[in-house]
Amino acid sequence: MRADNIQPVSRPADLETQLRALLRDVLSLSQDRVDGFVADTALFGALPELDSMAVAGLLTEMEDRFGFMIDDEDIDGDTFETFGSLLAFIKAKVD
């Protein structure tokens, strides 16, 4: 493979934008709503759209969009607690 065909790794600011798009697309949230998310915005248990089935969809989409694999032991109760905790999880997996 030639070097010019290699995709660049997403920068942290890009990861936040990509996470907002992921939440918007998978949970069918408005762009205005996800744009209002801050680090301590509660997700699981606070968003009616984010139930256990939606978590499964988000995990699958994260693997596809960010290019990493998620093992069962990677996920705990804190991962989907807030926008910030989910972003930190993605940053750790990408790094």
C-alpha cells in the first residue's frame, strides 16, 4: 500500500465532532440537541433514546466509524454515563 492511501488518524477535535454525528445518526437526535452536549451531559438513563438496544447500535457504529474493535470487557457502567466519558473512551481506543 502506498503511503498516500493511508487514512490519517482523527484529531481530538475531530473525534468530538464525529461523536456528535454518531449520536445524532444512531439515536435520531437533532443536530441542535447534540451540539448542546457538554462533557457532563448525562447520556444513559437521561436520554430516552439511549436504551440497551441503542447502546448495541452505538458500539457497532463506533467500531465502523472509528476503526477499532470493542471487547465486552472494554465497556463498563461509566462508559455511557456522560458525553465526556463516552468521548474519553473513544479517545483512549483511538490512541
